[in-house]
Amino acid sequence: MTSWKPNAPPRKATDLAVGRADIDHAVELFSDLGNITTRKMMGGLCLYHEGTIFAILMSDGSLWLKGAGEMIDVLEAEGCTRWTYQREGKAPTQMPYWSMPDAALDDPDLACDWARRALTHL
């Protein structure tokens, strides 16, 4: 498997497409969840389990897990960072996604465990 680079520096606007290798890696990483579908949007690729979005793969290769409810505290306690972006002249916007725990980025069992935990709060 390819190694993930969470919170990698942004690429140029011309590099916004999500690469096939990154898509294949993300789908493989979460394959034990079963019924994974994807859709390109929000500058990346949304990953769904049984119709519920639970993660986003960004064009820079970073993988973000959706957090809601008590899961937010769990992700923050693990040291995961929240996806925040800022448009020129605007206040920062926080999205409901956190970086995946480093240990889960190349471990399908651990990644699926985190995804299942996140899905229980969505």
C-alpha cells in the first residue's frame, strides 16, 4: 500500500484531481466495511458506507474522517486535526472532518475500526 501524507501542503490548482492510485488505496483501506461507494466532490473524493459519507480523500492524498457527537472528542484526544480552510477576506471555516490517526493510514483493520466508530455517530 502507498503511504498516506496527512496534512500535506496544498498542491497547485492544476493538481486538484484525485489520483487513481489514491482512490484505489482508500477503497482498499476501507474494503472490510463492505458496500463502499465513492463520489468526486469538494475538491476530492467522498467515501460512503451504505449511503452515509464517512470520509473524504483530498487531492493532496490526505484522508479525513467525518466526526460528529462524542466522536469529535475521541478524534481530538487521539491528536487528529480538524479540516479548516480560509477564503481570502473571510473567517476560517471548520469542516466536520478530522485527519485520520497516523496508525490507521496503512492498517486496514485499524482504519475500518475508526470508520465504524465514526459511522455510529453519523
